Amino acid sequence: MTEFCPRCTWPLEPGPDVDRLCDACGWFGDQSETLLAPPQSAANPFLSAVHGLAWFRELCRCELLAEQLCAQTSDPADQTKAVAQLNRIHAERRHAAHALVECFRTIWSGTASRQQLRRINGVVPWPTNWTDRHYNGGREPCDLLVGPCSCGAWHTEQEDWVRAMLFRHNAEIIDEP
């Protein structure tokens, strides 16, 4: 189970003993003080994903260098140190991958809730919670997104303004079964 540093939120290496040491900030403490889940911040999740990808990229680079060092080392004592460092980097890379998956899961769950507009008999009415209106060149506002509108036009979902409204309101048109 992954644990996180309470000071800098860096993933900690789990072990059989109860003491924990953070490699990032030097924090040392008891297992009871660690965070069991990464803290939920109010920061932009996309910015968190960018930072996580940079962190993962740096760990992959460090892992490559550690593998090269293991391959070049012939002394058994140095080989043991190099393998220990490589194992530590492997664990950090796993922690980074875990953090990235959680970050992308957070982003996906936040954007996956799209408003669904139902097409009934080929017509999609203007949603009541949309306060902005489209005027198709006249004084009468549009009352339908798709179909014969009160403005005098027959709208389709391929029109640019309909696509723009769907994008703006994070909506999609689905066919009624």
C-alpha cells in the first residue's frame, strides 16, 4: 500500500518497520503520521497531470542511468549499491505511475459527466437551463437545437453554432430509444 509524506506529499517506500524516511524532503517519522492517500488539492488537475508527467519522465531518465551504471559496474560492492539504487528508482517510478493514474482518473471523472439532450421524433428542444439564446438572424430566438425552429429555419446538429453550443455547455445529443 502506498503511503505519502505528510510534509511534501512525496510517495514513501513501504517497509516492514514502522519508521518512514522521505527521500525528497528528509522527513522522518512514524508510519502512523503518513498519509494513506495523496492529498486532494483544489489545484487545476491538468496542471497536476503536467507536473506528474514531468516527474515520471525524470524518473524514467534516472532509471535508464541507473541501469547503465549497473551494467558498467564490475566490483561486487559497487554492484550491490547500484542495484539498490535501481530498485529504489523502480519503486519511485511505480509511485509516479500510480499518482498519474489517479490524476487522470480525477480528470476523466470530472469531464465525463456530459449533459445529454434527447432527440425525440427528430427534434431536440432548447434546454431550459441554458440562459443564452441563439438568434438566427431575426428577432425571434431559437427554440430548437435540431428541427424546425420558431426562427423559420430547420436546424441540424452539423451547423457550426449548434456544435459550438454543445461544446460550450458540455452536452451531447443522444437518440431516444
